[in-house]
Amino acid sequence: MNGTALRKPTARRVVGMVAGIIIIALGIALFKQSHLGNDSISALNMRLAELLGISLGTQNLCTNILFFLLEFWFGRKYIGLGTFVNGICIGYIVTAFYDPIHAHFGDAPSLAVQLAWVIAAVLVTALGASLYQTADLGIAPYDYLSLGLRDYTPCPYFGCRIFTDALSALLCWLLGGLVGLGTLICAFCLGPFIQFFDRTFSQKVLQYKPNN
């Protein structure tokens, strides 16, 4: 994370960050539409929202506040404009996308259609994540957890990310939430596609390449 760049963001990077968050939210909504499972933290938030009887946006905001406190205390260097926009808004944007999508298409009639939704979700989410990360304007509260573990333990980032995602998925499953094929596809496929979009799209459009 480039601290100087965080203090002097260009308009292009700010627009890219906001666009990335909106696109990520669309991807999460598409995962939800598949009914095959979301990324682990989204699945956990969805289940908690159901159990508590509150909206996904409100639940996501509450969870991100808790994660943000950790980020503020231990990883202040990772906080930027994107941290707040992501942490506050993304849950509400997911609902804004999902409700009309589900109202129009209804439940998927077959596994083939469900898998098609998952494929679309992976591509859309990866594009959004690529724009958001390339903009380099702050780490989302949940994403900080794996970075914080890496900074304060001898474990590499990859292992820390697997741990936080696996723990979220386990909690979701224990609470009776949906952890399925889409969750596994998300875990294994997002990374390569994010890297692909970094090289072929985001860095060129935003005219910026993060130092990390």
C-alpha cells in the first residue's frame, strides 16, 4: 500500500475505486442468485442477517465496524477512502442489485443455469476486485484481517487468507448458512482472474500500478 498515493489520489483512481465496489456488489448479488454459495464472508453476513432479522446492508455494516476497529488499532496504514466506502456501502448495494435480479429471473431452474450464474459472478467480482485493489485507496475491513495476521505472525499471506476465509465459511455452515459449490469456485478462481484483469484492464484504465 502506497501511503503517499493514498494522500494524493487522482480522480481516475477514485472513480475506479467506486466503480470497483459497485461491480463487486453486483458479483456478490450474482453469486447469491446462483443459490450455490457466496464468498465466505458474504455468506456469513447473509446468514447472520437472516438470523437477526435485519437487512444485509445493516448486518454487513455492523460486521465491518468490528473489523475496522481491528484495522484502526493494528493496521492504520491500510486505511483509506476505499476502506470507508466499501465498509459502509457494499452490503446495501448488493441488496439493490439482488432484489430486482431475483424478481426478474426467479430461482434458477437447473444446475446448469446455477453454474452459469456462478461463472458470471466470478468474472464480475474479479473485475470489481481488480479495479478496487488497483486503485490502491485503502483495504476493506474484512480483507485487512488476513493482512494483519500476516504482519503479526510468521504465516504467509496466502495461508492467512485461507484461514480467514475458511473460518468464515465454517461459521456460516455452523449457523445453518449456505456453503456450497459456488463458495469453492469463488475461493479457487477469483485470484487468477483478478490477476488477469489487473494486467489486461485495471492498470491500463486507471493508469496506475500499486507498489505492493
